[in-house]
Amino acid sequence: MPDRYAPDTHHALVLIGGGGHAAVVLDAARLAGWRVDGFYDDNAEAPLSSEAPHLGTIRDITRDLPEYQRPILAIGDLRARLTLLAENVPHELGERFATVVHPRAIIAGNVEIGAGTFVGPGAIVNARARISVDCIINTGAIVEHDCWVRANAHIAPGAVLAGGTQIGRHTLVGVGARTLPMAKIGMWSVVGAGAAVTHDVPDRTVVAGVPAKPVGRSGRRSEDVEHAYRSRAITLHEDPPATQAEGTT
Ligand code: JB2
């Protein structure tokens, strides 16, 4: 793992969320050398409470978070993530979000990985890939060279993005799905588990199967919430400008 993703001794991590995904982030973070101070969740009895201290409800995360603490969103659901990031987490905290990379992920030397992004065990991020802010590159996922994964996207366990693939904001690439090289997948789309993407996928489209075909539309999200989130991502200077694959609807 490149040193740039290793924690330093001046900072401690706090997790937002205390369920299954938080357990994965907690384990990776501790193995990577983070001190983890605990987690925020509205449910004090959340599963993580047996492994880490409960620090408060999600609304308790304020800009008064001690300077040495760095948060990361550890909830899997993309809609919940967007709402929490846009409405519950002060934007001023954005630049303090941690990037957590499992020590046994393989990260090429010349990639970019944004604040708030988690890279899980066994994941591979290859040369010149760009991973924006608040993403999940989950267990064993492969993000090949020159891919571009935009903010708050989730590449689920075992999914493979072939070279040059672009993934839009808030898009889920499901477990074991794969893309052909240079595929463009829009924002708020879903690629079903095991699907093989052979053609570009527009915004807000659900595709499934081999080869992947459209099977539905993903629900329209509140423009206000998206706008609020976008200003956060732009503030972080890590959400690249929209391309043809985005903003077409
Ligand atoms: O708005 C919210 C929310 N606010 C707080 N929506 C959801 N879904 N959960 C919220 N929470 C807290 O996040 C809940 O109180 C709960 O403690 C936690 C979610 O835990 P759960 O185990 O249900 O899901 P997860 O997000 O940790 O894990 C999902 O996503 C992962 C990527 C699961 O589908 C996992 O199987 C998956 N690997």
C-alpha cells in the first residue's frame, strides 16, 4: 500500500454507521493502522457496538468534531449515503474525511483516490485509475487502468471494471458484474449482479444479464439533495466534470 493512504499517528478514525459495511471498514482500518475511536449511528445497539464505542447519533457529528478525528461514511446504501452526506454532515467536514485502504488491496502508484473513499480487502486499483470522493471499492473488486469512478459510486465485491470504464455518481455496479473496456455508465444507474456491460448505460438506468440489457429505471432523486451533495464534492475538488455519459437526462 502506498504510504499516502496510511494513517498518521496524529489522527483517529470515526465511522458513520454501525452495521455490516461498518464492520468491514473497521477491520480494514485497524489492519491499516488506524486508531478507531468509535462510530456514530442512531441505533446505539447497532452490531458494531460490540466492537467499537458508540459515540452518538449521526446528527451528533458536527463541525466541532475534534481536529484529530477523521470521519468516513460506513453505510452501504447509496441513497442513504447521499442524504447523510448532503444533509447531516457539515460540508466543512468534507476535507477531513479519511481515505481508508485495506493493507491487502493492490493500488498502483499513479492513481487518485478521493477523501471518504473505502477500498476493501483484495481490491485492485490499476494504473492511472481515478476514484473520486465517498466511493466504495468493495472486497475483491478490480478497477482497471484508466478507469474513472465518480463520487459516491459503489463497485460491489468481485465486480470488474475493464480498462477505461467510466462510472457516474451514485451508481452501483453489483456483485460480480463486469464491463467491457471503455464502457460509460451514467449516474444513479445500477448494474445487476453478474451482469456483463457491453454497451454504454445512460443515467438512472437499471441493467441486468449477459449481455446487460435495460430492465428498469432507478428512482429519480431529489435535485436539492443532489445539488447539496455536488457542492460538497466540488468543494473537495475531486468530482470530475460531467461527460457525455452524465447529465443527459
Ligand atoms: O438512512 C439510513 C441510515 N442512517 C443510519 N439508511 C440505512 N439503510 N441505514 C442507516 N443508518 C445506520 O446504518 C443503521 O442504523 C444501521 O446501523 C447501519 C446500516 O447497517 P446495515 O447492516 O443494514 O447495512 P450496511 O450499509 O452496513 O451494509 C450494506 O451494504 C454493504 C455494502 C449491506 O447490504 C451489506 O451486505 C453490504 N456489504
